Amino acid sequence: MQEIRFHGRGGQGAVTSAELLAQAAIMEGKYARAFSSFGPERRGAPVAAFCRLDDGPIFLRSVIDNPDIVVVLDSSLFRAVNVIAGLKDNGILIVNSANEPHCFTAGRLKKVATVDATRIALDVLKQPITNTILLGALLRVAEIVSMDSLISSINHRFNKDISGRNLEALERAYNEIAILPEWYQAQSMKGAGER
């Protein structure tokens, strides 16, 4: 089972990220659950969303305390929430930030990637909604679902104009992501060995 936790602020699309990812997995014949955890918070307050993916039925309905992957839609959350709490030792951290990945390594983290999703969102979407953009970054560093399935999920969710712009932003993130150099080299060597 793969467990992904999304951290964002109300209105940034963390819940939609989890739902789009789950829908893409279901389109591939996998099992998935997506849900959120928030109370009566206002727009801009911290929100967590969760997604579990597996090849078999998923019976867990609890929040994800020990994620394989953490996706942070707003880097200012590092000052408000312990976003990496419980992240597995070999887990992946993806952050919306213009900073390089080494700024977020926090000692033990070896798999860190960043992408300036806010800049991409403002350029392409004309508003700071970073959810689909970070899904593009996620697919670049983790074999979760295929790009085709994610594209289908986005096309199913949004109208043609909105999905077109989101797909453009997603592709930019996929290409512009910065990956911690040591991890990137290890992934490149692994990929070369599999050819």
C-alpha cells in the first residue's frame, strides 16, 4: 500500500489533489481512498488530505500518520505544522518552493524535491492554486499512477478550458522539478540499469 499525505491551506486544492490521484488509480484498476481532515477552518487555514492506493481492497479509514510521500502545497506551512511528522525514513518530500531541495532535508531526509508551483500557477492558471501542479511533480519522482491516468482524471473532473490549463501547468512542474542531487543520481543510475 502507498500512503500519501497532502498539506495545504484551505482553497489551495489539497483535497482535490488527493481525489484526482485516487481517481487516476481507480481508472487503472487499483483500489484507492481519498479523504481530508479539517474542522471549521476558514480559507487559508492548514488542511491535510490523504490518499491510499493499493492493488487490493483498502479497509483503513484513519488519517495517515506514517506516509510514504508528503506533498506540501505551501511552504509557509513548515512554520505552522510539522508536515514531515511520521514520514517514513525512506519517504519522499515534495515542496512547493522556489528554494532548492537541500533547504528541506532536515537531516534524515534523502528524497526531497521542490518545484515553484506558485509561479507556475500564476503564469498558467492566473491564480495561486497549486494542486495539479504538485501532482505533476509527484509523478516525476514516484511511480504512483501513469500520466495518462492522471490526465484522464483531470479531464473527467474539470471542463475543457480548466483541464487544458491544469494539464499545461502539470507538464511544466514535471519538467521543472528540482530533485535532491544525490537522490536524482541514484534514480538515474537505477533507470539506466533497467534498460
